[in-house]
Amino acid sequence: MKFLVSLLAISLVSYAASSCLKGWDITLALRESKLNQALAVSTLLLSQYNIPPTNSPGQLAMDPAAGWGKKTSINLHGFKINQLQLNAVEGQMHEAKLTVGFYAGTVRVSTELVKADGSSFGVPPSNVDIPVAHTSVKFRVRVTAYQLNIGSTGGSRYSVTLEIVDDDAIIGTLDWNVPLMDVTAVRGALTEMMKRELTQGSKLHLANFDLPSGFDKNLLPKKVRFATLYSANGQSVFGALVTTDQLPTEGGFNWKTTELLPAGKAAALKISSNKFMTMMKPSIAAALSVPASKLSIRGICPKTIELNGEIGGWQSKTTLKEGKIQLLDGTNRVKVYVKLHAKVSDGITATVNINLELSISYDKNAHKFVIKIEKKDHNTKYHRKWWVVLLEVVSLGFGRIVTKIIENVADGVIKGTINSSLNIGPGTGTEIVNISGVMKEVFKNLAVGDLKFTGGNFLMDFTFF
């Protein structure tokens, strides 16, 4: 499923024109339960991983009258993880709860007597070891994405990670037998250990991946934000929100779970219809040999590209009267309508109406999108007496002209333009490489489900196999 992250990395339009996704160009949503399945697999790989020790200076408590004090330091060592679970939190759109289970580990609290100036008396410190095996701790975390340095090949590397931003990110109390006066220091040391492992330890990354040099740098996401959507019925959702321009303001983060991910689906990708139409507009204009200014994308959350004025002298003696490409809501189909006015011979003109319906599907074996013509018809109205029309049309073969128009313009240009706009996948220079981390388990077990246009957006949902 490498093409999935590639799709996530594409974004072509501005915030103002793509409000049908609340100001975002692309959204990618994953059911919480499916993400935790992948975390469970990653935990098995982590079970033999020894987290490096963490040392914290702890606290210094002085008694000025006595001229001495106590210096407490915290050492965490031998920690091993056997559980990772990420959950949305009610009322929190940007924070989640990460439950970490430890099946091994020791907290050492060392206390040393020191002089008034902080120097040691030379007396060995007293140590208290607290085993923490078979316990779990909950942390407040955020999901963040970073674009890393561009290598010598020109490719870009991305990192998606869980991040702790507070000095004490532990939720609730520690279920450990820690002396009351040392609880704050232990909580801080444990937070620091997990902060380091989540942001620097490659073992706990959600995802790392490379986009090759063949990927157009102008199409890379400029802003990526993550949202956690809580649901009391166990259907919580984690969503990635992508735009190439400024971040959405009002309403951009207010989502219902079903707005990002249809009920009963494991994962889904949405592309704003304006982005989808904007992808096609330049290619269609060039292929039809019409100025791009003659094509208009209609509406705030558009479903149609229309010709905004007739074009004379098109294809020699033909006038292009009307043209429309429409996304059919609730289906995976695109409707194409073209109206032509042609001169058949002196004194005889004809109006030709061409109607097509194209379907968009995904070939799971070839790993690419497929565009098929599902419906194709046309009708021609001749403007002269029928017997003159019959004689001259037969002799001039105007029927063949209409057929050529359908084959070259509709079948070739429209179908080919949509197909090339979705030319993402193996062998195209757009697929990601070197994906690692938890999300590797997600992507390799996803299969494309339904494709359709819904609510003005292109929706692709996924199932797990």
C-alpha cells in the first residue's frame, strides 16, 4: 500500500478554494482499533529491546541551620516494554493517551548527604530499588510530522512520531511504591525517558518514509496536522489533515468521527473535489487546445468543470459550444458532456451532443487506478431538409467525423487526462520507499475498498486483510 502515503503527500490547492474539507486538501483517517493492532505487533518486536538507562539529578534539600542536606538522584534502568496502546481522549482534539506496559524495569532512588556547598561528605549514598515489572503508565502525547533533510538524490524524508511536550506527562498517579517526597522526581525522570524514546528512539517511531526525487517538490504537504476524535462506542478515529497553504482557521479542527471515516470502515482517504478538479484542469485545457481561462471550476465545493464560452474554429470547421465534466455524487463516476456545432458542407450545419460516463476504480494487482468508459452515446441534429442531409452526409461521411471526435476527444483526452492525473504507484517515481515504524504494519495489511465521490470529495476507503 505504498501509494497510500504518496497520495497523502499530494496537495495542489489553496485553503480558500477547498473549504469542502474544512480548509484541508487531503484527510487520511484510521480507526483507533486498527492502529492499536499495529502497535501490538510492534510491541512484540520491542519485547527484547532494553531502553537505555535514564539518570535524573532529582532534588536537593538543604538544612541551612545544620549546614548539610540531602541530594536525591533517580536512575531508571532495565526497562522493557510489552504494551503500547493509543487512545483518543474525550474533549481533546490534539492530545491522546498512550498506555505503556513495562514487563521489566527498576527505579533506583539514591540519597546522599552533602555539605552546605553541595559537595559530598564521602559517605556512599543509600539506594532504594523499586521494581516496576508488570505495571503500566499512561502518558499524554501528540502526533507530529516532520520533513527531514533532503538527501543527495533530491528525495525527501518524513517522520511521523508520538511526542511528549510536558515535563510531567503522566496521567493519574504512579502505581509504584515510591517515597512520597520522591514522587515528583520519579515522574519527571519517567517522562524524560519516554520523551527521549518517542522522539529519538527509532524503535518507537510511528513512521519514517522517503519520497524519491521523481516526486514533484511543489506537491509536497506544506502543513500536516493530526486530530484525535473520541467516540464512546469504541469507534474513535485518528486523522491526518494536509494542506499546502496556510492552516485553516475557524472550524478546521471541528470534526465528527463519521466526517473523517465512514462508519464500519477501517481507514479512508479523502481528497477535496476542488483539488481533484484542479489536478485535471491544466491537462484538459492543453489536450483540448483551449485556453485554461476558458475552463471554470464551479462552486465553493465544486463538482463541475465547465467551458465558460464557446470557441470557434475548433478542430477546423467545428465550434465548441459547451463542455462539462461533472463528478456524480454517491458514485465512482465522472460524467462528460460536449456540444459541437459543425459545418458539414455549404448550407448544411449540424449540432452534435456527446455524452460519456467514466468510472474510476483501483486495480489491486497492478497497483494503479483504472479509468473505464461505462456509457457512450451521441446524437446529431442536421439543419436542412432531411433528403439533402441524407445525400450529403452519406457522401461526406460526417458520421465518421463524429466517431473520430468521440474517440479522440472524449475517449482519449478526457479518459487519458484523468488517468494521468491519478498516475500514482509503482514505476511512476511517486511511490514512497524505506517505510518503517508502526505504520508499516498498517499499510502492508490494507486493501482498497470502495471509491466514490461523496459530499464533493473523492473518497477511497480501505479494509484490513
